[in-house]
Amino acid sequence: MALSTAQWRAVLLTGAGISALSATPAAAQVLPDDDLTEVVSASSDPVADPELRVASDAGSVIVVTARRREEQLQDVPIAITAFSGEQLEQSGALDITDIAQTTPSVTLEASRGTNSTLTAFIRGVGQQDPVAGFEAGVGIYLDDVYLNRPQAAVLEIYDLERIEVLRGPQGTLYGRNTIGGAIKYVSRRLGDTPRLNLRATYGTYDQADLTASFALPIGDSGLAIGGGGAVLSREGFGTNLTTGEENYDKQIRAIRGTVEYDRGPVFVRLSGDYTDDNSNARGGHRLIAGLASGIPPLDDVFDTRGGLQEPEQDVVAYGGSLFAELQASDFVTLRSITGFRKDDSGTPIDFDALPAVDVDVPAFYNNEQFSQEVQALFEYGALNGLIGAYYLNANARTVFDVRLPGGVTALTAGDVDTETYAIFADATYDFTSQFSLSLGARYTWDERTSQVNRALYLGGASPFFGGNGTLFVQQTDFEGTRDFKRFTPRASLSYEPTEDQLFYASYSKGFKGGGFDPRGVGIAAPDLDGDGVGGAGGDYDDIFQFFTFEPETVDSYEVGYKASLFADRVNVALAAFRSDYTDVQIPGSVGTVVNGQQTFAGITTNAGEARIQGIELEANAVVARNFAGPSSRFSLSGSAGYLDAEYLQFIDARGIDVADDRAFQNTPEWTTSGTALVSLPVGEGYVDTSATVSYRSSTQQFELRNPLLDQPGYALVNANIVWHAPGDQFTLGLHGRNLFDKEYIVSGYSFLAQNPDTGEFIPNPRTGSPYTSTLGAEGILTAYYGSPRQVFVTAGIKF
């Protein structure tokens, strides 16, 4: 629903309070590689030099590449939050999901059952389902290479220059179109100065991490080699009481290598990385007693009883990229970005979280992609911009059993090929020193080919997973291809009344291609074309229509204000937006009975219309300087995001519009944070002390509310104390995360009968149970939780 006068007043009062008391990662100390300002140059270290460290709180040194060129953050007419590697280390961040705590309107979580698969939502747009066939709503970029699949996308933080979060549709500046936003993970360039960084961590749950990175120029040849690595380990937050394994543990090994050539007009970087996540599968916590066994829920939410142990949990991801840049003239720069990535995951997912085989799902995910992007950047007088072309060829395969009581197994094998071509352009013209107009356009060709194999076996597991089950019925043997083409424009008008203030208004259109439901049961396809022959009769047209879902589009309108005020001591970024969202893709699955046997079927819906509107504020303030010495300062930072997201039309499987009874998943109405930082001199060094409070209002896990699985609003408190030695060559830190040990649900599974209008659970009249299972005998209501309290110390050395 639209905001009332009282709600708008509350938003504005909240924003005023935060800007007076806080600031945000929008003012991250992201430093340029080149001499971009008179205050800080590439050779200056704002952490080592107290005066420059104070200056780094100001907007004049916030540099990002959101528009594919280095710009001060304040000059970019886009809602963007930036985090430097140093800032993330200072805050004790462990992986990319941690930035969501202080970024408005953003949800980043490790998906159900894994450490490595990412669930990402920005401004209500995202995708929770990780199986092949469903594309991400938020683009993750690793050094300008788009990651096509969410597996292995929970990136660890090491050897990092910065992370940029862009909210809203992206497509005229980036190779791959993304409908909700983009998250850019930017590694540090090697430069021309030798360096070696070492960082060790030890903490609760026997957390023991070691990261290292180095850069070594080779004489004055322009060549440099570098690399980094990480060994990350932690015992589990809980225990699997059936297998004895640790639950929610962490065992990750990662390595990265780079060769760079930087001489004159030519820059070339060849890089490669390899990550092996050998952590145990995450077992869920049952929220209800077993409907058949009566086994009660466990007291510790991090303990589990799941008995499935195949396949062995392991995630291996690797890839490489070749970035080449040529300064062809004073006006034109040419770039080529070539990327290859591959990942393979084996994971056992025990949905019922009990020892017996009830709903046990062994699964494999295999993904491979190749991408090529070319750009021509130009800058001539008042005109600058880029023209680009993009190609992506990707394959995603998901294979899994669903093992049910009585030796019934449903095998699903989905194999999806995606081929994408795009051309795009974006240009900005400065009419005067105050007025600028940006126009962008993109045309995308998407082709998606999907193979789906569904088979029901009796007497054991499917042969694919080494079982001896006997084929009972081939439910689906389908292959289809669909093409999607779309033109998506962008426009932005900027006005700078002074050099330290910016007003802007923008429009952008986002697009995400459709596809095929990888879990569809072909023999259950209804007669959709009216010829009297349904899927059970082998009508291909009916099966084709039954499997498909349509592309989704969004029209996003935004107005914003950015400013550096009071001699750059206060930075503010304010944005208000509205998105008209059409054909929203809602994947899901339900328990059903086919040929007299219990199984499950995919049901993917395109919700007709939705509207998302909101307001976001990010601000920081240097409240005091030099009050206890030349390097002392007191600063406040904070963020606030308000989202009003509602479905306007949502036709369910009954043909009824249930829009009033559905809500956006993973989209809290409020996301706020506030951070206070005090820096004090200690001898020749200094100590930074900070505390952060972040709050997220109530969140639904699915579109239909679930009284037990949905998470009420909650707050998390983090704190850090970091001592910096003279010259900043040595640091010693103490970090605490979730200090009050808050238990909060981040994801889950539900296969219980619910009233489709109210979400209330439907009791079983035969047994008197308050719940009726729709899949399996025990009933599935399983939750996964965010990390408990963690306290750890860090030690870093820089040479």
C-alpha cells in the first residue's frame, strides 16, 4: 500500500535522526589507484598518516567505478554503497553476506543447507531457488566477471580493494543485465611497490583463519606478479546428533594468482582462483515434533538429527579472467574482459532433519560459463560514456533424488544451457558545470534450452545415486528452447548547485529472461491448449506450456540527493524510488500424488503485477577531530531503508487473485544501522573502537506467510577494538559479532498444508494433529539460523 502521511513523517524523522547521529558505509574509505584529489594520492596512506586518515572521512576521497570509470562517489547519480577492504577488516567482516547488515534494502544470506550458495535480494528483487533454470535477480561480479549461478557465490573477504553495491536495474553499463542490482567484488591491483600482507584470526568455536597476499614488481619491466590465499576453519555451532558431525562448521581453502603488465597505454591482468569448501552440510532445525514419530524439536537451534550422508558435502569452484585495456588515444580507451568459471557441488539435504528416510535429498550442482565483454570508453569535452558488447555461454545442471517413506524416490535431472548476446551504450553530456544528462540503452538476446528428466523409482534410491530402485514411471522426458529479446533503456538528469551537492532523477528498465520449471511433472500437465489432450496423453504443446514461465520486467524511477557538507565533515546520500514490477517469477514445489504414489511437483508462477517503493538514507559525520591528540576523532555513521512492497495481481493455481494475501519474501520493511567510531592515540600508534547496531524488521521466507518460519524483527550488535602500530605495519584487533547472541531465522523449508488465503496451518482431522504433511510422513517445517555470538582476535602484518 502507499505510504500514509504519518509513515512519511516517520521516515523523515528517522532519516534526520540518523544523519545527526550517524554515517554509513556509503562513506567507505575507498582510495583511488591514481592521484585523483589534492588530499589523497595513490602514494598516500590515510591509515598510516593521522591527517590523511581524518581526511579520508570526507567524501573527496570516496572513489568508485560504478559507471566503469573512476569517480568520486558523490558525483555518481546512482544509489550505491561502497566498502573498502580496510573498512571490512576493521569491522571484522567474514564474508560478503556481512555487508547486508549496514546496507539499506539488501538481503544477503547463505542459502539453505550450505556455506557457499548465495541468496541475494535488493529492493525486493532477487531469487531464492538455486536450482538450474532460475536466473539470479542480483548480479554478482568478481573483478568485472559476472557469476551466472549462486553456487560458490558467498565470496570470502581477503586481498580485497573494495565492494560496491548498486541498487536498481543494471544493464547499460554492465555486460550482463540484472534486474535488481549488482554487487561488485574488486580485487586489489598489484601496483609498482612490493608488498606482503599477513592476517591471522583466532576465536570462539575454534575459529582459526590465516590469509596472505603479496605483490612483486619485476624490475622496471612493467610486469608484476601477485597472489593471495586463505585457510579458514571453524568448529560447528552445533552437532548432528545422528552422524556425530559438526553442524554449521567451516572448512575452506582458497588461492588466487595474478600476473599484470602495466606500461604506457597498455594494462593487462591475467588472474585465476580456486576455492574448495569442504564444510559439512548444514542440517536444519525442526520447528515441530515429528508427525509420525513424535520426536520433539531439539533445544539447541544449531543441532540437528538428519541422517542423510550422501553425497559427500564438497564445493569446488575455480576460474580465470583476462582483462586488457588500451589507451588508444587521449579520447578513447578500449577494454576486453574474458572470463571462465566452473563449480561443482555435492550436498546432502535432509529436509525432515530426522534419522529416518522421510524427505532426504542428495543433490549435485554443476555449473560452467564462458563470457566475453568488449568496451570502448570515450571522453571528449563535455561528453563521456561507453559502448559495449557482451556474450555469455553457460551450462547449469542440477540432479537430485527426493527419497520418501516406503522406498519411493523421485529423481529430477535438469540441464539448462543459456546463450546471451547483448549490445549496450551509456553516455553523459555536461550541458553546463551544473547540469548533466545521461542516456543509456541495451538490447539483449537470451536463448534458454532446458532438458528435464523426472522419474519415479520404487524399492530404493535412483540408479544415478547408486541405488537399486526400480523404475515405476517416467514422469517427464522433456527438452525445450525459448528465445527472449528485450530493449531496456536508462535516463538520468543531474543538477549540481554547488561542487559538493548533487540532485538527480533517473529512470531505468530491468529485464530477466524466462525459462522452464526444472521440477515439472510432465504426465500431470493439464490440457492448456484446449485440444482435449493433456500431458498424460503425450501432448507436447501442453507439456511445453506447463513447464514454461515468462520473463519479468521492472520499471524503476528514482530521485536522489548527495552532499558533502560542513567542509566535508558530513556526507549524505538520500534516494527515493518506485518500481513497477511485472510478471514476477515465483518458483516453488508442492507435495502431490501421481499414479497413486506420493511425490512432489514444481509450480512456478508469474505474479502479474507488483509495486515496490521506498526511501533510503546513508550518512556519516565526523563529529570531532583532534580532541585528544592529532590523530583522534569521533565519527558516526548509519543507514536506513524503508520498503513498501506489495503485489497488485497474483493469480494462484486455483485461478484466484490472492495478491492481498501474499508478501515479498526476504524483503523486510525496515533495514537500519548505526555505527559509532572513536579513534584515540596510543603512544606513536592509535586505537579505533567502534560499535554497530543493525536492525531488520519482520521478514517472510516465502510469499505466503508462515506463522512459525517467518522471522520477527530483530537487532544485532557488533563491536571492534583495533590497535594500529606506528606506520600501520602491525594491527591487533578484538572483534565481537552478534554480541547478545540473538537467534534469528534466515531461511527454511515448509511442506505443511496451509490455508492459501490466511497462511494458517490446516489441522489433520484424522489424527488431531495441528499440522497436515503434504510431503513425507513427519511433516517438514525446518529452519536455518544466522550465526550466534562470535568473538575473535586478529593480527595483521604489512611489509
